Amino acid sequence: MTGAAEGIGLSITKHLLEQGARVVINDINADALNEVVGVLDNKYPGNVGFTAGDASKLEVIDELIATAMHSFGTVDFAVANAGITLFGNFYEFSPENFDRVMHVNLKGAFFLTQRIAKALRKENKGGSVILMSSNVGILSYPNLTAYSMTKAALSMMARSLVLELAPYNITINAIAPGATVTKRTRTQEPDYEQAWASIIPRGKTAVPEDIAKSCLFLLSKDAEHINGETLVIDGGWSVIGQYPKN
Ligand SMILES: NC(=O)c1ccc[n+]([C@@H]2O[C@H](COP(=O)([O-])OP(=O)(O)OC[C@H]3O[C@@H](n4cnc5c(N)ncnc54)[C@H](O)[C@@H]3O)[C@@H](O)[C@H]2O)c1
């Protein structure tokens, strides 16, 4: 589980632990990760492992899986959640920012999937992978082209990898959240919640729990026939696709 010290990743982790899963969590922010691990380990002793570091780096991905094998002796699923949202005017967008968003959002997810699939294949018992896409991977959004491209690619990754993973009884699906209130989105835009609520048909922004509950469903046995799909969770925003006024 990558990018799990806060926001959607943390909420998915809590829901998984609540259901009795054992989870290895990762975050690039080591301090925040340590704090979260302390709290979770208190509540679910022995069920939480961790690997700090940049989830786009192969050594971090390998360590994450090694930690799961070492701590729990097995793996069942992976959630490639870590992602960065870099806004920027297309004409000014720097190659450095382009590389960064591609690395974290795509390379990290691709190689986490490759490494977990190898581990699952070795155990020969099947499993699941969830990729964290976005509804702006489906609709265009101003100043967000590089990010949107990565999120569209994640949906295609899920579709394409069905062919590689299904023979080993591994499913792969993507989740495409819409505007979801987290510390980051609130900090980036103080009136985020109201601005989005006014243009989402449901009249509300999502909270991380909305995404976490769907993720748990896709990881569950009830979803074993769902494969290569992208589940949009946006309160209906993408059927209209208006932008907030600012
Ligand atoms: N919040 C939203 O509105 C929204 C909407 C659509 C999609 N998403 C996607 O959902 C995922 C989670 O979003 P969020 O808003 O909860 O995220 P967030 O920005 O709140 O970050 C979650 C965590 O990821 C960590 N992180 C960042 N880069 C990392 C890296 N390279 N390696 C490891 N950890 C890293 C951060 O330190 C943070 O703790 C992302 O992939 C994001 O693109 C979010």
C-alpha cells in the first residue's frame, strides 16, 4: 500500500486493518509514516509493517514486498495509491515536473504491479491489484495535462494487464476518484469542499472513506469477476464535468 501516511491511502489502510488484513504501508514522508504506524500498530498489534521511501523507486518497491513476505510470510494484493498532482500551465511546464509526475504516478504503479504479480505468481494462489487513477483521466481539466495523462494510462494499464495477470488468477482494476477532501486538497484550495460540492450532482465532495470502501469491495471475493475496469467515484461529477469557478 503506497502513499499511506494520509488521505485516501491512510483511509484504505484503516479499512483493511479493520477487516482483519495485515498491511505493509509506505510513504515518502518518513516522519508522518512513523507516526501513523505507531498509532495503527497500537490498535492492530502485529498487523502493520512499513517501508518509508519514494514509491517510484524500484528498491523501495522491492523492500515493500520483502517486508510483507518477511513479516507475514505471504502477499495477497497491492494498492498503488501514491500519486502527485502537479498543476502547471502547459506552455511553462518543465521537463523536471513532467518526469516527476510520470515517475511517481506511472513508473511506481507499473513496477509495484510487476513485482507483486511475480510474488503472487510464485505463491500460485491468485490476488488483486488496485491502481489509483482519477476522474481527470477521463475528462480534461485545465493545467493538469501531465497528471491527467498518467491517470488515463493507469486505466489502460489495468485493461492491458488483464491479459498478463488473469492466467494466474490475479485481477487488476483502477479506481478513479473525483474531488476528495484530504489535508492536501484543503491546503491547496481553502474553499475546495464548497467549490466542488456546488458542481457535483450529489452536492458533496467525496471523503477518503468513500474511496476506501470501494477499494475494499474490489479487493474482496465478491469482486472476483471484475477485471480491467475503472470504477469512477465522483458523486456524478463526470456526467456533467463542470469546473469550479476559480
Ligand atoms: N484527493 C483527491 O481529490 C484525488 C482525486 C483523484 C485521484 N486522487 C489520487 O488518489 C491518490 C491519493 O490521493 P490523496 O489526495 O489521498 O493524496 P495526498 O496528496 O493526500 O498524499 C497521500 C500520501 O502520499 C504520499 N506520497 C507522495 N508522493 C509519494 C511517493 N513518491 N512515494 C510514496 N508516498 C508518496 C504523501 O506523502 C502523502 O502522505 C493519488 O494517486 C491521487 O492522484 C486523489
